[in-house]
Amino acid sequence: MVTKRLWAIAGLAISLGMAQANAETLESYAQRLAEHPQVTRILEQSTRFEELSDGEMGLPDPQIIFGAENVPINSPAFDRFLPTSKVLGVQQKIPNYSLRKARSSKQESLAKRQNLVADYTRKRLESILIGQLAELDKVKTLERLAGEQLELYRAMEEDMQGRLEAGSPVYGRFSEIDVDRAGVEQRLNDLKVERVTIEEELVRLVGEVPSIPLPSVPEVAWNRDGTALYPVRIAAEDVQVASKDVDVADAAFGPTYGVQALYKQRESGAGFSGDDWLSVQATVSIPLWATSNQKPKLRAAQAGKRSARYAYEDVRREWVGRMATLKAERNITLDNIALLQEKASALQEKTEAAERDYESGNTSLESVLETQIDALTIAAQLAEQRSRHVRLSAQFNSHIVGGRHESN
């Protein structure tokens, strides 16, 4: 018997250990978000730009040349001096190194931008995850409070039934209670739909509905510094990409080179013992048409860079304003929570006073139940504000580079 009990305890310990080992945390779900299709799609684009950067520095494929030169049509042969010969050669074009380097650098800038976008996307997904967890916690709380409120309405209806049988004129109160109860039941139906929506969003994010405690979200310090925001930094990377376009257009004025080697062979014939020739040539481009080719492209690139700078300034101003508004909304929810807590405390005292009056026979049970219903209403408002604060805090932090790891 003792042995069986020891085995049972050991089995329980093992199962608890396995459950603890398999327990998910916010960090593990955040790791899942790092592999979300939205993030990996952007990272693959970054890889694409990195590969293109390497490819820009490569040379084009060489060309092999073979054929015949100066072959007479009437009597083709390769034994006449000098016109006719066999030709074998190779040609290699060498594009402008500065141009290739500028194009490669532009692809590197695009890859860097995509990495920043991917990091921002991951932070935004994590913010959505925390917000949905807060919403799910709120829905569960509201469902529980609504159930308690229905119980109070049933108790109130039973009290009214007893008072009606005792001759009190309270018949009209039954209709009022039915109306209030129908409102709560409708709210419960709405909460069911809201729960389904939240759970489906969680499945979309991490593949399941997490069963983890609601995480705490730190308040990140931010002093209207636009450069600390992801959207502004991404706009700054757009300026860098536009600058690379200017470098590309400027480098296009440089020369493109080429080399060519030809080997010619003529067979021996009448009056000629045969011989071989080797021709080596080099080519270089001249920007003869720069006025109608390179210069307009350079001016276009410079205009694109100026446009990117104006866009950056617009994004910076917009996001400083948006973050200031978001911060104010987040802080106001804290003020609302404090006010609701004070109201709940005062209502608790009122409920206790009503209970004492009821026990002493100075008031009806209905008064006690009404104060309890009011207390549940305040609790529901508190749940709403707490969920809103978590969502706003997570959203606020997600826009700040490194914001999740910093606190006031």
C-alpha cells in the first residue's frame, strides 16, 4: 500500500514537472510572434535585398567569339594571304565600379530598412497580443459580474414576490426588473460574440488561446523625441535609400570598360606558309549624351531625396502628436481607475450601511440589492478601464525603439 502511494506521488510529481516545463509564458508567445508570417515575409524581403547587394558587385558573363573573317564568296578558302582567317576570341565587359558599388549600397540600405520594419512589426504584433489578452480578461470578468447581477435580480424578484403576497403595492417593479435583466442578458450575448472574436484573433497570432496571467506593461519614458519612434526611423531609412539613388545617378557619369582578345588563324597556301594573329582591344565609354541621359536622372534622384526628407519631417511631426495623444489617453485611464476605485470604496460603505439598516428592520432588502448591483456596475467599469490601460500602454510602448525593456 505504501509502495503504491509512493509511486502515485512520484507520478504526480513527474506530471506536474512536465506541465511546468510545457507551460507557456509571454516570452515564449513573443518568440512565436517572431516567426509570424507577417514578420518572416518582411525578413525574406531583407534577405532578397542582401542577395541583390552581392549580385550588384558581380561582373556580367563573358562572351565567346568564334567565326570566320574576310571569307571570299566566290571561292571560299582559308589559304589566301591576307584577307581570310578563322577567329576565336573572348570579350568581357567591366561595368563602372562606382556605379556597381552605389547600387550595392542601395540594396544594403533597403535590407537594413526591412530589418527595422520587421522588428517594428514584431513589436506591434506583441502589442496586439497583450491587448487581446487584456480584452479576454475583461470579457471573463464582465461575464462573471453579469452572472452575479442576474443572481441579484432573481433575489430581488423573490423579495418582491414576498412583499406582493404581503399586500405591498410593488407589482410595477416586476416589469422594471425584467427590463433590467433583459439588458444584462443581452450584454451577455454580446460578450459571447466578443469572446469569439478575441479568441480567433489570438489563434491568428499564436495558434491558440493562451492560458497565462495578464502581463504587466511598464510605462516607458518618452520625451517627445521623434527619433526614438519606429515610424520616424523607418522614414529616416527612406531618406537614406533616396540618398543612395543620388549616389547611383552620380556614379552613372563614370566610364564603363571592356576588354576583348581575338585569335586569328590562316592556313598555309599558295605563296604563303600560314601564320597566326592575336588582337587585344580595350573599350571605355564616354558620357557624350550626359545632358539628355545622366543629368536628368541625377536631377530626378535629387528631387526624390528632397521628397523623402519632407516626408520624414511630416512623419516626425505626425507621430510626435499621435504619441502625445496616446500618452494622454493612457494616463487618463489611470485617473479614471483611481476615481472608480474611490467610488467603489464609497459604494462599499453604502452597501454595508444598507445591510445594517436591513438587519435592524429600517430598510428593505431591495435597497441592499440595489446597492450591490451598483457595486457590480462600478466593478464592470473598472474592468473596462483596466483593460483599456493595458491596451494603450502596450500600444504606446510598441512604437518606441527598445521601449519594452525600458521603464520610468
